[in-house]
Amino acid sequence: MLKTMVFLCVVVVLLLVTGPSALQTSASNNEAAENNVTFSKDVAPIFYKNCAGCHRPGEIAPMSLLTYKDARPWAKSIRDKVANREMPPWHADPNHGEWMNDRRITDEAINTILAWVNSGAREL
């Protein structure tokens, strides 16, 4: 109980000294990072690595994701399919070993794609 009280006092003192701007700065930094996501810098490398095998001219996917011009009209659909882990498709059970051809993308890549779309799907 005493430790909790001391901790709370320290937090209150820190907030009084630094002010609410310390909390706002952290939120602002996260927002700024999310708003700085662009197709060319952040999303294209993910698409080239994980999607372009199928999403290119002449392959099985219904549209290309090789360029910004190709991908931009599909941004909201891409967001929904990636967030729901429908894309890229992967039907093997990850609980039964590691798969060399595993096409699933990382949570970090998913968050990057979501941030790109949610911040306006900018090219540069």
C-alpha cells in the first residue's frame, strides 16, 4: 500500500513538473509517425515482398499492386483484407510447424498498411 502511494505521488509530481504536454507529446509522436507513412517509403516494400507474386500483370490476382497508381484505388479494400488476415492468403495451421513458404505478414507490416490507408494513402 505504501509503495503504491509513493508511486502515485511520484507520478503526480512528474506530471506537475512536466505538465500535460509530456503526455500529449507522446500521442503527437505516434500520430506524426502514422501520418508519415507513404506508399513509396513504407508500403511498396511490403507489397513487393509479400503481394507482388500474385498481384502483378498476368498473375492470378485481380489487380496489380506494383505501383502507387495501381494500388491507390484499392487502399480501403487492402486495409480491410489485411486487417482481417484474409490477405495474403495462408491456410496452413501455424501451430503445426514452421513453413518455408509462409506468406503471412507481420503485425508490424499490417500496422504500416493500416496507418498508410488511415492517414490518406499518400504516395510520397
